[in-house]
Amino acid sequence: MRSTTVILALALSLSSPLSAQEFFPLHVGNKWQYESWFMGTFRGYYNIEILSDSTMLNGKHYYLSSNPFEWIRINDSLVTYRYDRFASNQDSSTPEFLIDRFQDSTGQSWLSYKFYGSDTAYVESSYPLVLFGEPVTAKVISYYGGQLWLSTEYYSSKHGLFFFYRERGGEYILTGIKINDVTYGTIVSVENPPPTPPLVFRLDQNYPNPFNPRATISYSIPDEGLVELKLYDLLGRDVLTLVSEYKPRGSHTAVLDATNLPSGLYFYRLTSGPYSATKKLVVLK
């Protein structure tokens, strides 16, 4: 049964000013977990986590998000940006692209690169509500590629993204978050899975970890389709493709051979249809 916590709204008066971090709480270790639903069917869990942070060549500080896998920052004016990780590392003027403008009012719009294109973002509404027992302000933003609707997202002025739905991607409902080491709601761990249908989208931790030179990565997909499993370094560069092929629904494994990789922390990301998940691994030589 779907959680109703995220859509409980009460008419409350909020008088405190908003800070830059509130609509998009960026701190290493912050995590959001969502139930994924499609046409009334529970499809599994979708996680977003802040994996690391770094100052880039343009002199600005960014945080690495797991879903999508990109470097982002938010300034004091509540504007979020995405760093172009694919540009040359020798170019100190590497551009950044505007994603959201949380300070804008209902009816305002801007050019957004949230989906890696020049899409139009539009503030649908803003209203007070109670989320996880706390009074906050919600802001609803929709994204369009030309005349085509792409996504609508609901943000809390304290908890970040708490609900969103996408074209052909279903609904995502926040069930638990961890912000600055404080947990709200429930975050399901691999060790304590919920009573769900036997086949859901899942990416397991590699075994062993740390490892040298080989490790096994297990995963499952609820539907047949194209599957990609890639390895990235700390700068978000694609260093190895483990899987890039059509797979049937079910459980699968992949072997990572790190013989030619230096020691260090890496991230591996699984993508299949509307789902994606990212985990960390350590190569230790």
C-alpha cells in the first residue's frame, strides 16, 4: 500500500526565511529513498545519495549525486547547477548548466538543463504542508521539452525532493531520508528487505569489497530490456563498461576485473528502463 505521509498537507503559516540548502540539502551521506510505482504496481525502491564533494576547476564546490550521476551545487539564491563533467580537465572555464530556480514564484519559468537538453521548467504552485511531522513549504516544478511534458517534481523546503512522476516512468514517493545524519521515515536496507513481489529492481554490493583484482556484482531487473552497468571514478568519468546489452527479466551477475585499474574508490551504476542505482566499491592493491 502506498505511503500517504508525503501528501499530507495542512494550512500553516511559515515565517522563517529559506536558506540555500533547504530545498536541496547537499551534504555527503544524505540519502533519499522512494517507492517506485507504475500503473498501480509497486516496482521496487529508488535511491538518491550524495556520494562525495569536490571543488572543480572553475573554483566552485559541487556534490556528487548518485541518481542522476552528476556533480551539482546550489547557491545562496536557491539556484541549482550541474557541472559539465564531460569537458576537458585542462579547461578551467568548464561550463555549468542551470537546473532549478527555487526562489521563483508560481507561473515563472526558465531554461533548464535537468534532462541534458534546453528544456523549459515552470513553477506550477507553492503551498504549506506538513512532512514527517514538520511544517515546510512545498514547491511544484514541471519540465517540458518543447510541447512534450517530461516530469513534475515536488520539493520540500527542508527535505528536498519528496515526490515526482515522469513520462512513461511512473510515480516515486518518498518513504525515508537521512539529512545531516538525522533519519526521517523509513529507509529499507539490503539486510532488511520489505515484503515485496519476488522480483524487483535491485543492485547488490560487490563481493568481495575491497577487492583485487576481481569482484562479482549481482543485480535483478523486473522487466526485460537494455541493461547498462558501468564503473566511474571519483570525477564521474566512465572508466569501464561491464554490461551493455539486452537482458531478460530476472537475476544476473557481472564480473569486474580491476587488473588495469589503480587502487581507489569507484562508483558503479546500473541502469535499466526507468530505473537506476549506484553503489561504491574499493579497489585495494
